[in-house]
Amino acid sequence: MKKIAIFPGSFDPFTKGHHDIVLRGLSLFDELIIGIGYNVAKKTRYFEIEDMVNKIKTLYKDEPKVKVIIYNELTSSLAKKHNANFLLRGLRNTTDFEYENTISQMNRKLNPELETVFLITSPHFAAVSSTVIREVHKFGADISEYIPYEV
Ligand code: ADP
């Protein structure tokens, strides 16, 4: 059976930490779908969604195993729609763990065939956070060190 994984997130913006998870995920899965969701709690985005999709598509233009989509539904239903049997997520710290543990238990209930796979962040990217990048960008700081494309 083809191993298809969804890597869901807000990706506001997509960072070098996310890129690292994708590259490592590519050695585990036959197909990797990056799903940019509208996070209900976060409501509005800072980086425009279409722009982010284009940036990520360009980044993986030579990697046929990667697809990029926008979605606005439960991740578990999205996975069913794309015949994905794995959810890929990254873990940086205990705060991530608490949150990921809760959503992964819920996803298991909603779609028992969907297995969540966690990759521990590479130490180099442990401090890279979309939230902090947005904050410093707002005040005009250079964020190019943290993102794998030109802003
Ligand atoms: P969400 O809003 O769903 O948390 P994010 O875009 O913030 O979406 O993150 C998507 C996934 O990537 C999450 O599993 C998150 O823990 C993980 N992630 C974010 N930053 C990093 C990083 N620097 N290293 C590894 N994983 C990360």
C-alpha cells in the first residue's frame, strides 16, 4: 500500500523547521501532502495564504512526492479524501507535546485508520517558531535566516 502522509499546519509562515520535517518525512512516505489549514482559533493570517502556497510549491518544484493544498475542514476528513493513512507533525518541546497529544487522540477517534507520526525537531531548528517570526517581521526585522525562500 502506498504510504501517503498529510503534513497539516497554519504555516504562517512556512519555516526552516517545517522544511526540515518535510525533508525527513520524504524518506518515510511515498507521497507527502502539505495542507495549509485555516486555524479557527488563529482566525486571520499574517502572511497571505495564496502567496504562501506559491512559495512552498516553488520550494518543492523538483520533488514530485510533495503536494501543497489549502483546506478548510477537519484534518481527519481531509486525510480520508486523499487516501492518506498518516498525519505528520513536528515536536519541539513539552508545549507542543501537550497540544499534539490532545489533537492526535481526537484524530484517532475521528479516523481510526489514520496514524499520527511525530518527528522530533532537529536541534538547529528547535527555536524556530512561526509566531515569533511574525512578531519580528511586523517590526521590520530580517527573517531570511529562518525561512527557506525569499520573502
Ligand atoms: P499549527 O497551527 O497546526 O500548530 P504550525 O504551522 O504552527 O501549525 O505547525 C505545523 C507543525 O509543524 C506542528 O506539528 C508544529 O509542531 C511543527 N513545527 C513548527 N515549527 C517547528 C520546528 N521549528 N521544528 C519542528 N516542527 C515544527
